[in-house]
Amino acid sequence: MSPKTSYRTVLSFALVWAMFQTGCRPELSEESPAAGARSIHARVLTVDTHCDTAFRLLDGTWDISARHEPGQRASGQIDLPRMAEGGLDAEFFAVFVGQEERTEEGYEKAKESALQTLEAIRAMCAKYPNLVGLALTPDDAYRLEKEGRRAAFIGMENGYPVGKTLSNLEEYYKLGVRYVTLCHSEDNDICDSSTDRQDPEDRGLSEFGREVVAACNRLGMMVDVSHASDKSFYDILKVTRAPIIASHSSCRAICDSPRNLSDDMIRALAANGGVIQICFLSDYVRTPKPNPEREKAFRELRAKYGARRDIRDEATRKKAREEYEALNEKYPREKATVSELVDHIEHVIELVGVDSVGIGTDFDG
């Protein structure tokens, strides 16, 4: 077995072992590379830098302390028992707020939503202190791992709740937020997004965005460039005084999505001391096969409802979301394989080395 083949086998097994929601536990020979991977996985602190499970905490009927059977939508992809089974020691729970109107009313609602999700994450830690604890530093995560508990870090996905008020960042930091994804799927006041359909012009990082990056550097809050446009990415690198991360992105050279990072971007990120955390979502791991029927159905849905941020009525918004989910069930995309996921990790290692790659699953996203 060549060193590269052996390494790939070990890495593939480590990922399968970490993807605990499958419930598979193959019998392994102690001499196998997979056994070595299992040994390493048991020794190191395993961190996932992005999941969207926090929205489930807002639902009073869902219990993160219970083990949910995989494969069912209501189960979710993360709960505390499955984290323990899979050896996932630390998780960054995302405080996600979708992009809406950039108005004072919009900022107020975004902040209210962010604070509700933050409180839900903190309440989880208070409710199940024997299972999980809030982590504010790496030392917290190591301590919690030694105590047999999961470490819950907090990231904020989309800088929209910052509004135009830098003091909001400090408030979120004090509540536990340790990174901020500057934008999401649409442009905001901080920077342009890689996927804004309504405004394809890429203006990059705004003047206010420069202030946000500086404030993050001062606070010790990581700047996350996942979802940011190419110009935003390079603008951020020019002004940051600390390493940045891509909390849940993959390699554009393998899967040509604007959400992924090009080789040049990965090199620049590594030179900055940053890390790309490979996203597990199939659309960013493998290039989706053309499906004219699916594409037509989604075009019609977008034409029917317009942009989500323009839907003012909550009942209409809910109906649009339900129709979107129904179309995803009717026209499912083929899921990426573990081998294809490993291709992205190997690509980064070959490009810039192992110190610049991690995992950011985007579970429940």
C-alpha cells in the first residue's frame, strides 16, 4: 500500500467514524490503517466549526439530550448522545439570521432573533450541565473533553444582526460568540455575498465592513469568510490583523460553486495563517448533475414568491418554505460520498499542507 493510499484510507475512515449519524460501527483489525485512524480520533480534540442545529433548540418539542434515529428530517443531524458516540468533542453552534431589509426595523428584528438563538444555546448548556458546557476558549474545550462533556462554541452566521452598530459585536462577544460569518446568501452592509442573485456586482468589503473586521480583531473574534464574494475575501485579507477562517466551505477546483474557495484563495488563506473547514453539503462537494425539471420547478417557485427577504407576511413565508422543501423531496439531488469529501481535504493538503484544513460540516443546514 502506497503512503498516499494508506493516508487516504486513514482519512476516509476517520470521516466515516466522525459521521456518527449513520450509526455504522464496522469491525476493524488492529493492524489496519482504519484502526490507527480510530486511535488518533480518540486522542485528539475533534472540532466541527459549523452546524445549524441551534434552530431546533427554539422548538420546545425537540430534545438535544436524546438520541434521535438518523435519516429522519425531524431527527436532525446532531444531538449530544450522537456527538459522544462519534467522538465529536466540540461544536460551533451557529446563530443564523437570514438577510432581510437593511433598515432600522430590519436590524432590530435581526438582533432580537440573534439574541433568542444565543439564549437557546446558553440555556442548553445550563439545562444539561452533565452533558455539555459553553466553551469560550480552546482551554475550555480541552477541559470539557477531559470531563467527558461536549464543548459548545458559538458562531454567528451573517453579520446582519450587527446592523450598523459596532457595539453590538461586543455584546455578542460577551454572550459567547467567537466568530462572525460576515454575510450569508445576500449582500449586507458589511460585504458582498458570493451568491446574491439580485445584485451580481461584486463591490467587496464596505467601509463599515473594514470597521467590523478591525473590531473583531480587537475583541478576539474570528472573521469567517464563508459565503463572502471573491472581492470581499481579498479585501478582508488586506485589512485583517489576525488569521481568518472559512467555517464551512470546500474547494472550487473540485466543485465549481461560487460558495467554494479557489486554489488562489486557499493559498492566500493559508499564508494568512487561516484554515478552510470543508463543508459536507453535497452541493459544495460534488457538482450537481443537470436536472432540467428540478431547475424549472425552482425557477417557477422563485418567480411565484420572489426573493425571500421581500416576503413580508409570515404565513406566505412559511408556505414558500414548505413548497421549497417539497420540491427538494420531489427532485432530490444525489448525495456526495465520503470519498468525494476526502478529495477536498486531500486537495487542500496537497496545495498548502495539513495545518490549513479542518471540517465545518454544516449539519442541519
